[in-house]
Amino acid sequence: MSKYDPLPSWQEGKVKKRIIEFVEQVTDESSEYFVEPADRIATFDNDGTLMVEKPVMAQVAYFKRKLLNAGVLNNVSTVQRIFHWLKEILFDSGSLLKLTLYFFRQGITTDEYRASVALWIAKARHPRFNKKYTELTYQPMMEVLAYFEKHSFANYIVSGSTANFIRPWSKTSYNIAPNRVIGSSLRTCLSLRNGEMAVKLEPIPFSIENRSRKVLSIERRLAQRPIAAFGNSYGDVDMLRWSRTTKQSLCVLIHHTDDVREYKYSPDSFFCLGKNTLQYANELNWQVVDMKKDWKQIF
Amino acid sequence: MSKYDPLPSWQEGKVKKRIIEFVEQVTDESSEYFVEPADRIATFDNDGTLMVEKPVMAQVAYFKRKLLNAGVLNNVSTVQRIFHWLKEILFDSGSLLKLTLYFFRQGITTDEYRASVALWIAKARHPRFNKKYTELTYQPMMEVLAYFEKHSFANYIVSGSTANFIRPWSKTSYNIAPNRVIGSSLRTCLSLRNGEMAVKLEPIPFSIENRSRKVLSIERRLAQRPIAAFGNSYGDVDMLRWSRTTKQSLCVLIHHTDDVREYKYSPDSFFCLGKNTLQYANELNWQVVDMKKDWKQIF
């Protein structure tokens, strides 16, 4: 390896080696795996892949705060009950959407929603690490994003959280422009507010980005297949499988194995009935990141 | 004006002057109208704005050929009747979608659909001009696209035709990447074909990009307002109105006034009940292109 190490927080090993080999192959014009810059699409799940998602995803923590502020949850035991339930359904984006619906029943504009998220994320702190959520992005993944970008990849986020929850901070945290964030969303309508046209959120789901929906949304948006895809859960399996259908591909599963520095948990939700995530990873030769062993540094 | 003329096919006049003034203002860091490159979003309707749409839109001509090939229309009078009807509903994208549905009832993949369009557009000729459709893009608009791009604008197509109809040729014709084409679409599903994952079209509309839907789709995709918008019909009115809510904006309506070199027709459909398109243009000070007078050259 040259003096320049694009992934300094990664332990030397199989996964790091493969990521670097992949980038070298697709950017080498003489390689049979060369890919034109316009086709170097990389897609990343957000929660649990680029940033911490335990004990609850940032979007859920935001909703919790909003519910408390609104006096909807007026005693701690109710809060505990609701969040116990939320933990249970963490991998079910549908339930996240139900909570979202509750908030938007009175109708706010997309601008207002993004502004509210921006205010919250500038101050909110993670209960265990006592750091801002934007400080709890994974350093090794930030290196992957930067390494890809340096080699003319277009990095996209494809998240079960709402796109408008991630957009206010995607540029500063990931150097990913808001228009490269694909995520769940509500229906919208045009409305006149203060004599100005605005786009208002309606309490009706428009898209829930999970499992096959991640594939369909990427295809609808880009009409291209990602050559690299990163995820950490069953909800990302289809996206990784689809990415793998390109001639050259890099499929990476982040496995949460480190309960000392972060959390230890399974990539599967209880909705997984057939093959589980690690079985897919094994069968299709994905790169599985063992966070405890592969990452020198987490945040 | 300097020796360099960014819009040589445009007659000197109010519209050309305003387009150039707009670009100079938004790119001049000392101007109060300066816009950061990342926010220089320009949106363009396709049919009738960037390319000829008479006697029928390219997508409709494509469907006509497919119907004939399939033997669905087996005599000329049926064809004539159907296309008389199509002409009547030209501005109603819903009907276009109905026709689309007819085609996709048997289920083809998005890759197959784009490949089929690519084959057709490489050969099909316009009935009056006897040229390929891609040769019937408006030269003055090609100059606007290039001028904007030179000044770090991101050009987007926002069309009532299906996005996948335009994508196969958007890069070569407009230098607009397929992922910057927003258009009508059908629902899709994941399927296994020949042992490979593919995205299959379902005969159910997903989005019909017309009027307010153009605004909502841009907002959903980019979370940004265009600072420049170009259209030619009532279906584009909301997009232009929305663009105008930015501090600095350029709203341009292409008015088809030249029945000698192209076609002469109203921007309104018969679905327009309240204010009509030219009334909006007048009231909101949009730039109205009189094709006969403002364009030295059409194609």
C-alpha cells in the first residue's frame, strides 16, 4: 500500500482491501471493470450504516422531543411505554411513518419541517454518548464517502427515515447534497401561505423506503443501478442484491458487533421470515464489516 | 454586448436581454441577486418547450407506431380516429397515461422500455419535417441550456411524458443526464427475470407530472426551488409561478406563434377554467417568447 491511506480508521483486513481494490478497478481505464464516472453510483443506508441508530433512530428521538414539547406525552411512564414500543418496531418503517403522520396532521410546509429539524439537530444530544447526533456518524464510513467522492462517485443516501429529516444536515455531515437524499416521504400539496406558494405536507404516506422500495426509488430517480451499496439491516438486503447485478459491484453489510464502543445487535427484524440478512451476505459474498474488529475508531 | 454572444439564434430584444441580465446577476458575487452554484436550479418542460410537440408529442408518435406494429390498430381510419382524439386531449397527461397503461399491461422492465424507445427514436421521422425527433429540438433553447450549464446551473427536465421516454436520448440531445429527467411514471415492482433482479413496470400510474404535480415532484426530489423555469402551456403555469417566489427568478413562456416555420397554437387546454396562461404571464411579468419574432432559427 502506498503512503496515502484512504481509509485510516479501517483495520487492515479483507474488507478494507476489497474496498480499495474495487475503487482501483472501476477507476482504471485499462481494467475490464472500468466504470465511467457518470455511472459510479454509490448508495448508503443512513441509520446504523452512516450514523448511530440505537437506542432509537435520530428521527424517532426528534419525534419524542416534539411529543414532549406538545404536551402530548405528559408523564414519563407514557413516554417509556411508547418508546419501548418504538424500540420493538425499530425496523418497521411503516410504524415510523404512523408517528410521522401524527405530527403532520395539522399541516406544516416542507420548509417549516426542515427548519424544525435543523433547530433540533443543532442542540439535541444522544442519551448515552452525550454528543450531538451529527457527531455520532461513523468515522470509517466518512472516509469511504470521501474516498468515493475523490474518485468521482456520486454518493446517495437511501433511508427509511424521511428525506426531509436528513436533508438539513446531509451536506455538512456527509458532503451529500440534499437532492441526493432519497427517503420516506409524505404526500404533499400546493398551498398559498402568507400570499406565497408553499408545499404543504399531508398526513398521508407517499413512500416508505424499505426493502424493495429502496430499489424501486433508486431506479425511478436515477434509471441506474448502484455499483456500490452499503447497509446494515434486512431493510437493505434488496438494495445490496440489486447492486450486485452490475458487472462490478461492492456490497457491504455493517454488522453491529461492538457493545463496548457502540451497540451489538442483529441486522434482522422479526419481519424477516425467509433467509436472514447474514445468510444473504454469506451466500452472495458481500463484505461484512465486523465493527469490533474492522473499525479502529467508531466516531 | 461583448463579442461573445451566448444566444446567437435569439433576436436582440426584451427576452434575450433579460435572460442574459439574469445570468449575469445570479453569477456576480457582488450582486444582491447572486445565487450560489448549488442553488442554480433551472427546470424545463420538454414537449413544446425544448422540442416540437405537434401534430402529436413524440411519446404519442411512439405509441402510435407500437400500436400499429402490434396490429392493435389494423386500419387507417381507426388510427385516424384515435389520433384525432389524442390531439384533442393533447394537454391532458392523464389520457397519455391511459395509453401508456395499455402498453404495459403485459409487463416489461424499465430497461426494456428504455431500449425500445432508444430504437424507435433513432429511426422515427416527423410527418411534416421528415426529420428525426431529436433533430427537432429548438436551437434557441439548446443555446439557453448550454449558456446555463456554462454558468454552473443544473438543468432539469420536468415533463408530462414519461421520464423513461426522455432518458434514452436526454444526454445526447440536451446534455442532461438521465437522473435529471423528472417525468410521469408508472408503478414498478421488483421481479426476477432470467435469474436476475429487474424492475418491472406495472399498468398503474404512479405520478402524472402536470400543473401542481410538477412543483411537488421538483420539491420532493430537490428540496429546492428553481430560480429559472421554462414552459409553454397551462400545465407549466404552477412551475413558473413557484419559481417566481425565489428572490431572483427567470420565468419564460414559449408562445407558439409561427405557423410557417413551426406551428401556431394556444398555450391553454380546454381544462383551463380560471385565468389563462397568457393572463398569468402578463400579470406576473414572465418573459413571453414570440417564436415568430424572437427566434431567428427554430431548429
